[in-house]
Amino acid sequence: MATVDVLDSFIHYRDAGTGSVPVVFLHGNPTSSYLWRNVIPHVTDRTRALAPDLIGMGESGKPDIGYRLVDHARYLDAWFDAMELDQVVLVGHDWGGALGMDWAARHPGRVRGVALIETFLRPMRWAEMPPLGAELFRKFRGPEGERMILEENMFIEFNLPNGAANLSPADLDVYRAPYPTPQSRKPMLVWPRELPLDGEPADVVAIVNDYGRWAARSPEVPKLVMGLENGVGLGSADAIDWAARTFVNVEVASIGPAGHHAPEERPDEIGAAVAEWLRRHALTDAIS
């Protein structure tokens, strides 16, 4: 565990293994680098693995900012630069996948590969979401969101356990710890309002479209899309099929049935899929 100063704050990160091609694991909402604790050991025999806590989340600093996607990207850019990272492989879940793809599209000379699970492969439509999920997220984006997320801490107390069936009370306590007050929960409120749905927010939709175009025009960068057998919404079979047809140099791997927070339920399957993909494409020092 370590921290590094970025902009007006600091980023906390996990750092394990050694190697010249770092693999960077990026989490989403409402988790932290803790999400990857059981996935990372699958790759540290062949490379260095890094996993930051996004700004305002986990044990990272909590500056007074908007916590929109562009804010997270700005602090993540500063972390990559502060860590002097180059020629990296990115592994992303949920918003971590979007941030990773965005970083890759804006830094094409610094990325060696991208692996994704349960993330925003393309902009979505409200009609693609499960009805109950759409109803809940519409509330998050309206006036009720402040009460549900800031006051009732719903992302930690309901959404996270609902998307990770085997999450223990002790693990939930780790995820709960960074958010003791309504003010500390601001990132969890902003994230659902950033979902690229039916063209809004327009700047987020533009970012997702931009990195989708990069993924379709970057044959030099191997890509891995991991899907759930029971995936819905952003991880639906339709979304993954679209990525398989649209992205270049892309492979699809099934990691079995799981909830949205699949790294909690299927860490060994995810870790094995990433490790084998790294080996197959000689993306790390150990290629045998």
C-alpha cells in the first residue's frame, strides 16, 4: 500500500509483483482497489500489478471537486504521470473500464493492452436496462438521489451486496469505511448521473464514442472483453457481441455467472482469463 501526491490531493494504490510492463487494475462505483485483491495474485508471478483508488474513493484523498467522469480522468492522468507509467496494460471494471479506455484512446503510444469486464463498451439506452434497475437509476438521477445515496448510503448498503452475492460482512465494512458521512458519499451520487443513457450527459456520451472509435482502429493493441453468462445492461450479450464485431484485435471470454461486481464472485476465473491473455499476447516479461 502506498500513496502519491496528485494535483491538490493524493491517490492511494496497491503495488505488487515486478516487471517492465505494469498491469493497472481500475475499479468503479462504489468499490476501490480492494475489489482486485483476489484477482491480482494471478498475474504477479509475471508482472507488476498496480491498483489505484479513484479520487474521492477508497483511501484516496477527497478534494472538493465535482467528481464527474472528466474529474476522475484528470486525477487519474496525474497518477499515471506521477508514477511514470508507460507501456501499460489496463484492466477495468465498471467505470474503471471507461476510464481505462478513455486513457488508452488519449495516450495511444503508452498502452499495450486493455481487458474489460462489466463496463461501458458503448453508450446505452434506458430500454437496455432491466426494468427495476432503470427505475432505481432514474431515482438516483433525480431529487430522490440525494436522500437514497447521501443519507441512506444505498450504493454501499444495497447496490454493492446485491451485485456481489458472496460479499462477507468484513469485506462490506472495508468498502463502507471511506464513506462515513453524506459529504464523503458525493462520488457515489455523481457516478449514476454520468451513465451515458439516451444521449445524456452529452460529454460522457462523446467520451464513450471516442474511445469506441479508438478500439475499432487500434489493431496494435490486444483487447479482452470478459462477459458473464447472465450479463444484463452494460454487460449484456448484445453489448458484448457489438464489441466483438466493432473492436479490432479483440477476444471474448466467459467467466461464468455472477453479479455486476464479478471480481468479488469470480476472481479466479477473471484472474486466469487475464493471465492467459497476457501470456498469449506476450504482454509481460514472462511469456512462457
